[in-house]
Amino acid sequence: MSDQRLIELESKMAYQDDTILQLNDVLCKQQDQIDRLEELTQQLLARVRDLSDNSSGGPAGFSAADERPPHY
């Protein structure tokens, strides 16, 4: 194998290593974002459940499901 061919292969490998590191960074950031979004979703679901539970025990059995939309 010639020296030139070896240098080309080493260059390609260096670029591939750099690309893999960049992809890994992006993947880690995306996973962090997914984790934050899952946590936020759980918080929002808990809040909706709380609001739903609070509204069902209101005056005269009023619940948000019984409320008419504002355009009626």
C-alpha cells in the first residue's frame, strides 16, 4: 500500500470520527430535549387531572365537559 493511499485512508477516518462525534452530540441534545418534554407532559397531565377533579365537584355537579362552547 502506497503512502499516499494510507494518508487518504487516515484522512477519511479522521473525518468519519469527527462526524460521529458531531452526530453523538446532536443525539445527546435530542435525548435531553425528549426527557424534558416527557417530564413537562407528565406535569401537564397531572394538572389537567387536577382541574378535571376540581371541576366535577363544583356547584350543582358542574363539570368542564358539560360546558357549552362560547359560540352557542
